[in-house]
Amino acid sequence: MNTRYLDMLQKNSMTLIMSLPANDPELARTAWEYGADVVKVHINVDHHASKTHFGSFEEEKEALLQILQEAKGPCGLVAGGNLEKARQDYRAAAEAGFEFVSLYAKHTPLEILESGLMLNMIALDSEYTTDEVRALDKIGAHVLEASVMQPDTYGQPLSAKELMEYYTICSNTELPVVIPTQRAVLPEETAALQRCGAKAVMIGAVVTGKTKDSIARSVSAFREAIDKLQVSL
């Protein structure tokens, strides 16, 4: 199992992950070019934020292999939107070269946790409990994704309430915590996320849009903010 992604999260003061709105090699190239440390793609899911349908590994294979071939850092993927879909394709994804699998806890079959083929980034949803936060590292997860905002609040600004929630999550786990931009996080707000204990921000359609130009602008802005943050430490 390649641990490069986990090593990066543990070493960096803040890591920049780009969650692509489509499995498009051109968008992946743009993300790498403008400063993403990690790229994440999707299969077997209807993605709420980007309003995009992603097919099976076989259906997306040509684009996925090209993205992997041109990658300049770790690549991971959401393997599915339910237990059966996730089980269906994760082995093929690991064999292709994906380094981590990203799934909601309720969509993660035990065989994925126990396979040792890829790192596991497990997401808690808006119904999570603090006990579940504490339990994740005990069951074999490697990274916690704090995907905990209510879907009907996607795109709203961050408030102090969300920071308290993120702080509580980070304070109750030994796992590196990744915060996705379910809310309209601004590049300069990465400093506040870091103070909460987060190890990465994962930017997606809510803040990047879905075009090459909008992704270039967003990744570049977050890259600049994170680099300044690291210098100020």
C-alpha cells in the first residue's frame, strides 16, 4: 500500500486537494499546474455539489488512466455512493494506481477497510456523533473527511459555528482531518481551518466552479493562501 498521501498530510502544515467536478484529464492538468498537491476523482456516484453523474470504473476508465498517467502527486477516488457500488470497483482502482479511496462511512464495506490495497479516507456526514469521530481510527481508517455540513447549506459562507464544529472533530481524533468546501470557503479562511487542527482543505465545485478557467483561478488562489500560511508558521 502506497502511503504517500498519508505522509503528505502528516508532514505538510496544510495540503491542497482538488476534487474534480468531472473525470476530465484537462481539468486534472489544470489542477496540477496551478498548485494542487492531490487530485480526487469519482466513480459510481451522483455528485450533489457538482450535479454530475459518474459511471463505473470501466465506463470512466480511459479518462481515469490518463489522469493517473499525468499525475504530479497522489490521486484518490470516491468509489461509489453505496456499499455495493464501492465494493464493485475498488480493486480495479487500486490496481490502476489510485493511492486512496474516499467514501462515507455508511458506504464503506468492511473488505475495503481490511484489504490493505489503498489508504482509506472515511467521511462522516451531517448525522455524525463525537463518538463516531473517536471510533474511526479504531476501525482501520487512515484519514477523516469532515463532510459534515447539511446539504441544504452547501455554498453558504463559513461562520463561527462551523469552526467550532471542525475544532471539535479535530480535537477528538488522532487521524489527519480533511475539510471539504461544502461551504463557500475563501482562500484566506484556510488559516482558520488550520487553527482548528485541519491538515487539508479539499476544494470542489462549490468554490472552484466546473470550468478550466474557474478551476485555475481557484486552485491558484488557495495555493497562494496556503503558501503564505506556511511561511507565517
